[in-house]
Amino acid sequence: MTRWRRGLLALVLVCPALVMAQENTALSGNWVLDEAKSQVGRGRAGGPGPTQMIVKLAPTEVTVISDTGVNRDRETAVLKLNAPEHQIPGPLSWNSMATSKWEGGKLVVTIARVIEGPNGDVRIMMKDVYSVQDNVLTLERTQGPQTWKSVFTRR
């Protein structure tokens, strides 16, 4: 294969990811929770959500740095786009696995919390949908019949 054809092939393979990352740049940035517009408190599916996030975009992944660690410590989740299920940080040291993809300008992350049970592993499934409109980020989490929204403003 000639050098020119290899270059063209590489460009064809990389361009869709670059275009998709550019279409969703509004998600990138520093975000702070607007408690007045959010559903907060205990008892929500998946535990307490973030109050602050930094979101960084790359063609093949989205990095979310949030204060969801122990005692609100920062932890980093690297969400690999259109990739097989991969490990991300989870609460209480639970094994958490995720798949991520763009759907119509929204980042959709499917999360499995894997907990050891007496009869084997138990998978608790949830879905996070990140969307941005007019400099407002909405994170909608669904677990079973429960859904709640967290609203963030750009810092």
C-alpha cells in the first residue's frame, strides 16, 4: 500500500471521531451544581451525585473529574467512546463498569455496579445522560423506575 493510500485510510478512520468530538464541545468545561434546580439528597439511585465536574473531550474518550469520591474527594472517570465495557470509579469501592456513546449530541453512559453477593456477582444497572443547552448541563440518571436530574451551570 502506498504512503498516500495509508494516509488517506488513516484520515477516513479518524475523521468521524474528530467530527463527533467537535459537535459536542459544549459539554467541555467546569460545571457546578445548581441545587435549586436539581433533585438532591439521599435515597437517589446510585447514591449522591457530583456537585462539581470538570469535563474534558477527546476524539475517543470523555474524561469526567468530579467530587464523588470518599468525603467528596475528586475522582476521575475516563469514559471510552464506542468501546467495550471498561472499568470506572464507583462508590464504596464497588467494581463499576461503563460503556459510553454520543446519541444526538448527548453523552449516554451505561453503568453497571458489580457487587459480590452470596450467590455470585449482582449487577445494578443505571444510565447517565449528559446534555447541554444554553450553557446549562443536565445530568439525568436512571436506575430501574427511578430517574432524577442534576442541573449544572458553567463556572
